[in-house]
Amino acid sequence: MEASSTALLPADHAQAILVGRVLLPQGPTPVVVRGGTVYDVSATAPTVADLLERENPGAAEGVAICAIEAIGTESGPRLLAPIDLQCVKACGVTFAVSAIERVIEERARGDADKAATIRGDLEAKVGGGIRSVVPGSAEAANLKAALIDAGMWSQYLEVAIGPDAEVFTKAPVLSSVGWGDDIGIRSDSDWNNPEPEIVLVVDRNGTPRGATLGNDVNLRDFEGRSALLLGKAKDNNASTSIGPFIRLFDDSFTMDDVRSAVVDLTIDGPEGYRLSGTNKMSEISRDPTDLVRQALSEHQYPDGFALFLGTLFAPVQDRDHVGRGFTHKVGDVVRIATPKLGTLVNRVTTSKAAAPWEFGIRDLMRNLAERGLLAPKSNA
């Protein structure tokens, strides 16, 4: 899946400091992109987790690998997901529209044919109210009481407007795929969709160090049948895509840029179908820093963590049958883009057909040891 560097990178990439991983002949390698050059910084920081603990990750010493123009081409190194030892966490139901869609899944019991009727009824009854309240507020508590009295309460509305966000573990360490890789949908799912999201990358001290793009693939039929199937709906081979790079926070890119980001989604199907959508981060119901706080409230992450912030986008555009909405087909090309972070591109396959995940934590440690990269390093 070849593309020019300008299609991958932030529009203002000349001002950005980017961190990522590439696959070199010797193994997975952390890189920093600055001044139009990609630098191998593994001798300074053998993992991205190590790199993000440094006071100034973007200034890490390294060896030039290639010009930025080679990234994403056959002549350049293959991009990997830009995280390694970080735990992959995700937040659900952080936008009002996605809350309504999760309730639809629940009430339809995973049956897409029932979705259109349920959607119209819910929008008429709770759409306006759920968009206007602050989660955990007195107004939210009053809305909850009214919905319970009306027999319309749901576990999804609880995490949408209640005090506690939904935060779950999305994927095992090192299992995420990167730009250009196939992304996996369970072969036994027939109602599913991408979830275009911004992903914060947080260090061991709980400090967000940068952001990237992610696709938190969602199986609506599985989760709709039972929320207890969340693990089976969310964590499958190749079902988590992150990339192309982490953009470090600095004067040119701050948390306010995350809060105001507009994330565009385009899906091009093998039969000529096209779907477009937008995720406006300004409509998120919980601030990104609050989601980080909730992820850390009773847990520690000594290698840091990546946190999917949730999505506004839940595609309802019909694909094959009127009233049945959207579901993926093998061969769909999914593009997730925002000017400050670049573009994440993946092609859809099944989790069974995707390349198996075979390089785990022990493999990484052995590889780094063989390369002589595990000696103690200063946190310069």
C-alpha cells in the first residue's frame, strides 16, 4: 500500500516532531522524524516506551535511515504501529451519537435489520437531552431518573452521562498493526464498522506525551447481543490499528489541538461503494485529560499506555440493503485523517486471514538483547 510522504504526514510536518517504529533487517526500531530525515534512535532508546520517558524525546540522538519521502514507499522501511510496550486502552461511549448507537445495538440484540426503527424512536426521545448534559452532573442525574421512569435506561447511557467513563483494555501489548497493514474483522461478524479515533500516548507518570490516529474496530452484532461479549467484539487478531506516527506535544501541537480536531473517515469498497464521515472532537462529552485521569484512577502503567478517546462516528448509511445500514466487506480501504496527525490507511480482511501476530514481548526482548540494546541508559 504505497503512498507519498505528504499523504501520510501532518500537513505542517516541517514543524512537527514525530515518533514511530519501522521494521529494519535487524528488527523493530524506534525512530524520530525531524528536519525531513528519519533517525534510528534505538541506541539511545531501544523502545518507544523508553523514548517517551526522556525529557526531550524529539532530541534523541540517532542514525539517519532515510529521507521522509521514502516512508510509505517500497524503497523505504515498513512502518509498524508507533507504540510497543504500552498497554492499549480505549474509551467507549464518549459522544452522544455513539451512545445512542450502542443503545440501538443493545435493543436490537445485534440484529442490524431492526436498527432503523429503534434509531428513530430513541432520537426522538433522548437525542436532545443526552447531547446537552455534562456527564456526572446534577442535570445528568435528573435525565437518568427520567429515563429510568420511562423504561428507557441502558448500561450504555450510564457510561455516557454517569460519573464513570467506560475504559477498557483494547489489545495486548505489541499486537497493534500500523499504517498499510491489513486490519481484521471477525469472520463470523456481519454487522461491524471502523471507529476513527485520536489516541493519546501517555508515559509511566500519567503525562500525555503526544497523539496519533487509531481504528478501534467495532463488531456491532457481537456487542449488541451482550455487553459481556465486549472482549470478543474488540480484541481479535489485527483488530487494532494505530499510526502512522505519534506527534509529540510542543508549541506547535497541544492538547487544545486534540480537543478541536476534525477526523475524517473515508471507506472505499471493492465494489465501488464509498462512505465518508467526520469525527468532531469538539463534541466529545468528556475532556481527554479527564479520560486519562479515569484510566489512571486505580491503576499504574509502568510502560505507559495508549488511550483511544472514542468516536462520534457510527455509520448508518445503507450499503447492500435498505434499512440495514453499513457493514464492512473484505477489501474495504479505510482512511482516517486529520491535518495535524496525518493519515492512517488500512485494508480490511478477516482476523483469520490477516497475518498472524507472532512477535511478542519475549521475542522483542530477545531481539533487543541480541542487538546489544538492553544496557541501562540515562534518562537524558
